[in-house]
Amino acid sequence: MANTPQFVMLSFDGAITQTNIANYTAILNNRLNPNGCPITMSFNVYHEFNDYSLTHSLFYRGQEINTHSLSHGTPASDWAEKTTQQWIDEIGGMQTVLSKFANIPATAVRGVKAPFLQTSGDATFQAMRSVPNTLFDNSFPTTMKTNPPIWPYTLDQGFQHDCLIPPCPGNSYPGIWTIPMIAVTDSNNTQCSMIDGCPRPPNQAEAYNYLRSNFLRHYQSSKAPFGVYLQANAWFQAASYNFAAYLQFLDYIGTLDDVYIVSLGKVVDWMRNPVPLSQMPSSPVFQCPYMPPSTCNPRNCYYDASITPVNEDRVMMSCVSCPDLYPWTGNPLGTITQ
């Protein structure tokens, strides 16, 4: 395993807002991978309260933007019953919203994360196959394939790990990847799919050890990619020492010359054409990103409760002209139909 890179995937679920952008900016500032290029992170975005101008800014800093559904509606159990067409409306609709209002290429939105980690099994994957550019899912936890941790894999031969949140797909989906959410374990041996899913550590030292010990389980065994999955508001805002511990953890792995902090999609791209650690600096997957010039002219779009599908006032920060209606499933561009 000495010539295998250790990937660390920093992944955030939810809306990108003025509340959490400071955290994201602090994480990104001056952090480089061993090849001298900036680290990359993944943002699994849902529509409600998302700031599309900030989304644009992160994307054009080389960060990955994925879909976390358009509506993100409750209860969670409803998602288990959604049809293929409803998933297409959610996944494809959010891809359309991101492309239009954050002014980013639809072709770059390649990942899917199900709300509450609840899919409809085959219906969800049939939708993924139908939505252009969709490459991978990151919704399925595992507690059995954690020691040694399992690597991402294609569904060419079907679903290959424990099904903790049924239904899980029963068919094969050639070319579609799954990145299993390998459970983390806290100091009380509680297993959680998300870093913020376990009870909050009491102090910075415990929070740092929580991150470091789970990382080492990967690093010292299979070197399967280590996913740090969380909701920024739930962990960083809940206790300031959690954020300090997170940065401390990044400082630690930054001293290891075989550790690359990269987005979910870059891990899949590497697995499609793997190269040894010695060739990572020349791999096109990990070159310093060149982002072409782009434009975002931020504007606040206000929608009265009487015309929103959620029956509440909404404000949407867009990079382009405000749509007539609040974008939603079935009408992601917010157009008035006759």
C-alpha cells in the first residue's frame, strides 16, 4: 500500500449560506495537496435557502457541487416511496437550478446525495441513469465494511455492501458508482454515518481525536478514501472547538506526503484510471484547476408566501435575473406557463 495515495474527502450537506461560507473559506485558505495544488471539497446542495452567488464562487475556486435534491422535503420516509420520475424531478431539477442560478456548467454536477440518506432503491438509480452527467451516489452508509474500510465501486455487478437504510438497489447499473459512507466510531464505540451524527465531543482534544482515530483506521489498513461527512451548521456552529479541532486535523494530515484532500468526484475519476502515488503530480485528475472567467451578478429575488410552494416568504440570491416564480420541483426555472 506504500504507493497508494490516501484520499480524504471533505463533504458538506445543505445550503451554502452567509453563515457557513466563512468556515469553508477558512478551510480552503492556503491548504495545498502534496503536488502543490489547492485542496478540493464537495458540497451537496439543496435549494431551500441556498445562496447561488456563493455557490458560484466556490465552484470557480475549483470546488465540487453536487445535488442533495431540490425540495429536501419531510418526512424522510416519503423519499423511500418516490418514483423514478419524482427522483428525476429532484436530481435533474436541482442540476438545472444550479446551472442556471449559480451560472455553473450542468456537466460539472455529477454527484447525488439523497435527503436524509433515504433513497427509493432502484427508482433512485434509474433516475440517476436518466439524468445527464450523473456519475456517482454518496447516500449509503456501511457499518460492516469498516475494518478494513471498503473502497468505492461501480454498480456494474449490483449493490455490494450492507443495506442499513432500505430499500437498496437490487439491479445492476453499469457505469454508476457508489461511494459508501463508511461509519465513524466515537470514543464510546457509537457508530455514525456522519461526523455530526455522533454525540458531540466535550472539548477540542476529544473532537480532534475523534477525527484522527477514524482517519487512521483507513490510513493504516486498506487506505480506502476517508469521508468526513457533515453539516457545517450542525457541527461547526454547535461548538466553536469543533471547528478548531477540524482545522487541527487538517493541519495534521497536511504533514503526510501521501494524503490528498480531494472531492468525491476526483476519487471516482482516479479509480477509473488509477495511478500510483509517485505519478500523482502528473495525473491530469489532480492538476491545479484552471477555471475560465465567469460572471455572477448577485441579486436578491423575493417571493411572497402566497406564490411559493412552501407557503412562506422566500429570498433567493441568484447570479442571473430573478425568475418569475420561486424555483421548485416540476418548475426548476421558475417560469410562468400559460
